[in-house]
Amino acid sequence: MGNDNADNESRDWLYLAGGIALMVLGAGLITAHPAVRKGLQAGLASVLPDVQSRLGKMSAIGAVVPDIQRYMKLRSM
């Protein structure tokens, strides 16, 4: 009888991990489309215009942001 509780808990964690994996996969598939990616970039730029300047204050993250932007531009070509 005590084993049922452990099985249920394991199953719950499995469902949780599977749900998170499906959400990440879905977000990746959605943002893989060039039109959606451009719209997302434009929307983020209008909502958060000074994100890059704020991130520039943090050394590690600020150094990565321009590289990510360059990569996104290359992929959309």
C-alpha cells in the first residue's frame, strides 16, 4: 500500500517534466518561423527598449546579447 504513494509521486513528476519539455519544444517550433521571430523581436524592442543597456551593466550577459542578435539576423536571412 505504501508503494502506491511513491508510484503516484513518480508519475506526477514524470507528467510535470513531460509538460515542461512539450512547452519548450512548442515555443521553439513557434519561434523557428522567420515571420514570428521578426514580430517577436519588434514587439520586445517596443516593449523593452532599454533591455540591452540594462544588460550591458552585467558583464557576462551584456557580452552575449549582441552575439545573439547577430545570430538571429543571420538565421532570418
